[in-house]
Amino acid sequence: MSDIVFRSDVTVELVRSSASDSDVLFAARVSTQGEQTLESASAGTEASTRDQGLINYLMRDRHGSPFEHNSMTFYVQAPIFVFREFMRHRIASYNEESGRYKELSPVFYVPGPERNLVQIGKTGHYEFIPGTAEQTALVEQEARTTSQQAYESYQRMLEAGVAREVARIVLPLNIYSSMYVTMNARALMNFLSLRTKREGTHFPSFPQREIEMCAEKMEDEWAKLMPFTYEAFNKNGRVAP
């Protein structure tokens, strides 16, 4: 059996993209210029500072469809419970590794010492605060012990000839999986508005920290691709148009 690996981070890589501020502009301008906008698009015209006003107007007044004419594909490694939260967002395309067709690797998530552990407040109005040293040690110990025991059980069933799709049922939600997720900028803004916590947002959100870690990395990549759109998103309260 391979050595068990414990991680407290996530992996997010932008592996393919066709996304720029100019994509928003040519899509928006077709409403007034018709096919003329295709010429600038095919010529690869980049957005200029004078175009910021149009992008901001579209964002502010929630004209959302021009932000859909682009695409970004991310490769994500994270614990399975994070993927279940991802897939609540039915505005993206997902392809995940399959425990039916491959043996799952012994990589498990254990919260790092900086992860807040204690929830205070009631549903709809709560926050998380740091745990005690004893709570932090307990979480790490229990997560490591149960992960190892579960993977050993998984291996025993595989060695006995049990099908992978059956043997995997004993594995916990903190085992890592990997997937590709593809979405456009409008969908990503919707995702970020719900899965990040920022001061000054029009609609505050309280995401689980582990999916927020993924969202933060996705946001960093998107900000490089579409800086004017990203600026308008933040300027207008991080609300998806």
C-alpha cells in the first residue's frame, strides 16, 4: 500500500482559457453595430481604458449575457466534500476522476492549524472562531486515524477482488479527488459572490473555508485574464450581473 499523504491545501490550475475583456465588448456591441463587431473580434483587438466605462455600465445595470462569451477551464484537486459544494453550482461543466474506474490515491485532507474550528451564533447569523490547542490536536488526530483505517479497509477489499465501485464506499469525505471545471466569467462571478467572504459586498456570504480556498485561487487567475471586468465586479459590490 502506498504511503498515506495528508494535506491542508488545495490545488487550482488554469489549464485552458479563451477569456478577455474584449470578449465582453464585442458581444455587447453587436446589439448596436451588428456584424461589424466581428471584425474587431477576429482582429484580436484588446480592450482599452476607454472601454472600462462600457464594462462598468454592463456590470452596474446587470446586463449579464456579454460576460458569457468566454471560457476558462480549471484543474482542481480538493477533498470530495468540497466537490459536492462545487456541484451545487449548475452553471459550470464538471469532469471528475472516477472511483469506479481507478484506484483512489491515499491523499486525505486534515485542517491546518489556522483553520477556525468553532461555530458560534445561530443559523443565518454565525461565524467561526479558532479552536483551542486541544481541539486542534483532536481534529488532526481523529482525521489521520480514521483516514488511515478507512484506506486500509479499502485496500483489503481490493486485494480480495472486490470491485472498486464497491470498495470505495468505506472512504471518508476528506479523501482528495480531482476534476476539470469549465465556466464563463458570468458563472464565475456568481460562484465567487457565494463562495468568498469580502468586506463591502452587497450580499455578504459565509462560505465553508475549504471551498473558499479554491475560489480565491480561481479569482486570482481570472483577475489576470479580465482585469477591467474584475475591477467592475468589485466596484459594483461583487454581484454577478
